Amino acid sequence: MTQLSAWWTHRDNILNERAISREDAEGPTEVSCAQVKSAQYRKRLIISQSQNHIITMTTETVEILKEKLETLLMTRDYPKTICPSEVPRALTPDELNNMGALTWRDLMPFMREIVWDLREKRDVEVLQKGNVIQGFVQLRNVKGPIRVRRRAM
């Protein structure tokens, strides 16, 4: 078994354990294993390569990031843009810790997913190299930095 396939097996085991333990737990609802595989936010579980730790994204965390993104977008007039990294960079160390992140970079895959979902709902425009990404493009096919702006009214 290669190191990569061993990692995927380990990740799947963690997903299954967390899904089972959440069924019995009370309190804030986290995304279950089945939801991870089928939900709108597909990257619920990632491993930070720099720190080798696991982040579980809760629906509460997604809502907090969305709210902060929308607040930041409201401060910029069209056609001004923001970088999605401005949202996690604005979080306090306590907020990052509560989300299970060691640094703002740990939240970037989630921010890109949130931005992409807002794009699909036609709430924002996503730009790359100064051009709006048009048509049906999947996030996994977008490589490199992106910028975000509100749609023109």
C-alpha cells in the first residue's frame, strides 16, 4: 500500500468514526460522513500539509465565513474586487482555533468552495487574471489565484 492510499484509508476511517460519534452527540451539528460525500460543500475534511492536522468544517463555520465574506463584499463598490483570503485573514486567533484551523491558509479550500457556490447562485462574479470566469466551470478546474466581486446591479 502506498503512502497516499494509506492516507486515504486513514481519512475514510476518521470520517466514519466522526459520523458515528456525531449521531449520538448533542450540541452543534457537524456534517456527517454521508453529507461530506454528497453535500454542496464537498471538502469538509482536509489535511493541512504544513501542520498535518485535520479540520472538520461545521455548518456553523460555513455560515460565519459566508457572513464575513458578504460583509466584506458590501464594503467594496462595483467593480472593486477582494481576494477570498481576506476573510480568513480577518479572523482572530480565537475564531481560527474555534474553527479547528491553525492558520488562515487552512480555511482557503473552504473559502474557495463558498465563493464558488455564491457564483453558481449568481450572487458574485469570480475573476481570474482580470477576466470574469464565464460558463459552466467546475472549481476543481480553476487553478491559481481568484478575485471576487459583487454582481453589477
